[in-house]
Amino acid sequence: MLRLILDTDPGIDDALALFLALASPEITLEAITTVCGNVPLARTTRNALTLLELAGRTDIPVAAGTSCPLVVPYVDAALVHGGTGLGSLTLPDPQIQPVSQHAVDLIIEKIMSAPGEITLVAVGPLTNLALALRKEPRIAHAVREVYIMGGALRVPGNVTPAAEFNIYCDPHAAHAVFHAGWPLRLVSLDATHQVSISQTRFAEFTSYGGAIKQAIRQMTDFYFDVFQANETSKKFHMHDPLCLAAAIYSDLITWEPAYVDVELQGTLTLGETVADFKHPEKANLLGSVAVDAERFTQFYFERMSQAYP
Ligand code: BDR
Ligand code: CA
């Protein structure tokens, strides 16, 4: 059984990753930690709580984390995810509260109390992870594995031509996390842009069924509406769900060792993930270079249909 912490900024695709985690018997979801990213921290935390309530999983602790990046000014992604972060999905205020422990302390405590057992899956900006490493560097040796959705290694970025959102939002945090010397796998746009799902496919999946499916419909429809004018974006990129799925079945992705650094100075390239695949001996992570998109898509819909009929 995979003991997992999901560090997240829900976020439409974060919500899909969360539902997938809850639907996966291979995983014990030990906690959800939130970070500012797609929308501000108060929103990402509220969203995590309401999504858990919707799924009837209020037993999973939610810890709120950091509310701004380490150095750069905060930039959201509300244009993509809507002002609430969940598209046009509206849910009542949650009845449950986050735990009193800060996300950074929860991450440290969980990892240090079970050396070699906790897998960290981070699908938002990396601020919480960077602060946890700063406060307790030994987590780098005690964590089982770290999966991160972020970066663009051999492909263009999605916020700027150079940078992907999660890295761009807090490049200094990403820099610290990439150089922590821990077992890290990076699920970058190189892989996630290969797993896109059409509006028709989501419509088919959500045409009947309960509250979770309806929520997915409302969130993804918003996304498709936002991008309606743009032919190339009519497919929904499954960034965060792919990262979660890879933490369960790492062979969904083809990995290559790489030395990846983060551009912190460039006026045009801030947050670029500069990857050197030519010197594997220097590698600081395993980068995603290809993905079995068909297998992932089949896995995703099978798993989701079983869990949420
Ligand atoms: C990443 O940015 C966010 O908007 C998504 O939730 C995902 O984690 C993709 O670049
Ligand atoms: Ca995210």
C-alpha cells in the first residue's frame, strides 16, 4: 500500500487528481496539503475541503500551507481555473476545517515518523516542499519518493514560451526542490501534453451518474469554454492526474535521468527548466520523456467509472 501525501492547489486538474487518488485502492491518502497556486491559499484550502466532503472522505486531514511564493510576486491561474479555482462548480462552504498544523510541519512529521514509506506527490507550486526541506533537510533521505507535476524539458512552457506554471509560480522553491538530492521524478509538459481528453469523452463519461461525475462535468466544461476560441486547446490536459497515476504505476511514463536546473535570472525565461540529458552521471532527477497515453486514459476512465458509478 502506497502511503501518499498530495500537495496541491485545486485547481480543476488538481480536483481530478484528488478524485483519482480517492478512487485508487493502491493508495492510502495520508493527508492533503495545500499551497497558493492556481488560486490563493484560502481558496485552494477551501476547495480541498469541499472536494473531500463531496466524496465523503472527511477522514483525510487537510493542512493549509504557504500563501505566497518565496521570492517572486504571486501570479494566479484563475484565467484557466476560474476565480474559485473549480470552474463553474459551486459547492457549499465546507463543514470541516483544516487541521491546525501547518502543511510544512505535517509533511515533515509524516515523513520523519515513517522513514522510507511516504511518497510525496506535488501538483502545485513547490513552496511547501522547499520550506519543509529548509526546516528539516533530513526529509530528503527519509522520503520514499517524490513525484512532481511541473516543468517543460524539451517542449515550450504553458505560461510563457519558456516556463510551465507550477515552476514559474515559485521558481526559487523549484530550484531548492530540484537540488535537494532526493529521489525525484518530474512529470513535465513533455508527458502531460500527450494525455489530452476531449470534451466529447468527458461528456460521455459524465452523461449519467452521481455528484462527483456532475462536478467533473461542471469543472471541465468551464475549461473547454475558456479555450473555445482556441482550436489547439479544445482538449483537456491531464497534468495532475497523470502525475498521480505515475506515482502508482511509474511505468506509464518513460523516464530518463537528467540534470535539471531552474532559470532564476532571465527576464524572458524566468522559471524555465533547463534540462541536460547528455550527462546522466550528473542527474538530479528522472524526467518524463514519453507516456503511454492510451494506457493512462483507459486506466483513468476505468478507475473513475468503478469508483464513481
Ligand atoms: C499545472 O499548472 C496548473 O494550472 C495545473 O493545475 C497543473 O498543476 C500545469 O502547468
Ligand atoms: Ca495543480
